[in-house]
Amino acid sequence: MLVVMQEDAPEAQVQAVIDRLVGMGFTVHRSTGVQHTVLGGVGPVDDFDPANFEVMAGVKECHRIVSPYKLASRHFKPAGTVVKIGGVEIGGNKVVTMAGPCSVETEEQIECAAQIVSNAGAQVIRGGAFKPRSSPYSFQGLGEDGLKIMRQAADRHGLLVVSEVMDRTQVPLLVDYADILQVGARNMQNFNLLRELGGIRKPVLLKRGISATIEEVLLSAEYILSGGNYEVILCERGIRTFETQTRNTFDVSAFPVLKRLTHLPVIGDPSHGTGKRDYVVPMARAAVAAGADGLIIEVHHDPDHAVSDGAQTLRPEQFTEMMRQVRAIAGAIGRTA
């Protein structure tokens, strides 16, 4: 259920509503907006009358939330969530770009990538220190050494760091080095990992699973939100269909749909969404035009010799041109990039 407090409701009235919700068996999640405090009650309680709350002092309105995802629902925070990390805001008016190689390979490679990313105007460097690969014989990443390399390069160039966490045991390590922890498509329904991430206080980038519906990715986000971590960023990275001309089918329609259903910011990953370098820039343009709050792009100084995902990785000049085009499209729809 959802209880919206009046604009001038004092803390004592808010607490009285919280106490009543807790007494009925609800777990209460509080969201304080510009004008109203919103209380989300999550629990197995079905037998209640919203009118009993609407007559309480300080309450503006009360609603049942019928969707299975309560905290991720747009009703919980109609104004939308803006994830703030230092001076970067994801979910606001500015389209944020995260970019870098698929994998951390060497110190020189990441230094070069950080310079490319920074010079082009992106705000976050991406790179995998732990790589979930389909084959056990493929490059699996440099681990903590890779995280150190990326953190140092990011600090030198004024960038944030996003990197993938694959297992609950890796969470403390990623928290030490990364500004944003990424949950890859293969782990979207790793519920033990999602619960663990609900207990930290760092943003989580949650990618849509390869065959997941929009409702399923929102339910996965609900695991993190229900643990108390409200800084969740969703990512559309393409889904598996019968089409073979691209690695995945990049679902551009997911952006307006998610914007209607959830308050969480949504970014696009056209690199994994297409799997082919020539299609990344057009799909990046499409994502921004469709309402994406940001992009995550693979770029490498020498993609033909990258240890992983070279075919979908942009060359530096392609990335710079993509940023120019994205800024133009953002401007056309009243945003900046």
C-alpha cells in the first residue's frame, strides 16, 4: 500500500502512520520528495481499508499498489529517482555516458581508455575485473589488480567507476574500488546477490536478463530496494529473440515502458544489445531519443586486439562522433549530454 502525507505534515503525524503500518505487519519504506512524504507499506496484509488511513491526521491519500513490484513502481515515487554520485546525476536532465573496454587488460590500456572517455565528455569509465564468460577457457579478468588499475586511472581523469560484481563474496571488494556496482544479465535473478546488494549504500546498475520480461527485471530491482538500497539504475541491454543478424535484439520500446512503470533511472547498452560495432552508434541515438537516462558503451584504443568483445567495441574516433551525435539528439528533446 501507499500512504501520501500532506505537504505540511509534521514528523509526529508521519511517525503515527508508520507505527500503525508496522503494527499491521507491514515493512515501511519512506520516500521524501520535494513536497510530500510517501510511505510504502510492503507485506502480506490484504485485509485493510485504505479509508482507515485517509482519516488519520496528516494523511493526504492512501492507495493499494496492485503491481507485484511495490517499491520499484512509479506510484511509490512519482517524481522519479535521481541517483547522485559526486557531481554526477543519473536520472536527471543530463544524459550520462559510461564507457570503456569490456575487460581490464593492462594499466596502459586503461589509462588510454580513461583519456578517450574523459576527452569525449563521458562521466564514468566501465571495465570488467571479473568476467562471466560462456567458456571456462576464455579470459576471466584480472580481479582485484584490475580494479586497482581502473580506480587509479579514473581518479587521474576525474571519472567515476562502474564494474561488474558476480558473486556475494565479491561485494566488499567492489565497494572499495567502484562507485557503481553492475549486475550483469546472467545474474539478474541471482537473488542471493541482489539481497546482498540491498544492504549496501552504493548505486547498483541492474541489467535486464537475456530472456527477461520487463516485469521480471522490475521484480529483481525490488529485491535490492526492499533491502533498503534505493539507488538502483536499470539497464536495457538487449534480449534474445529468433533474429540472428545481431547478437541480441535491442528493445528500444523498453525505455518508454519502463519510464511509465518505474521511478528508477534507465540506461541503454547498445554494445551488448547489438553485438556489432556498426550498429552501436545508431542504437545509442535511438536509446536517447526514446528516453534513456544514459548509455554504457564499450570503447577500446585497439578493439581488433581486445581480449573480449572486440566486435562490438567502438574505436576512439567512433566514440567521439557518437558523443557528438548524442548531444545533438539530447538537445532536440530538451535534455543535455
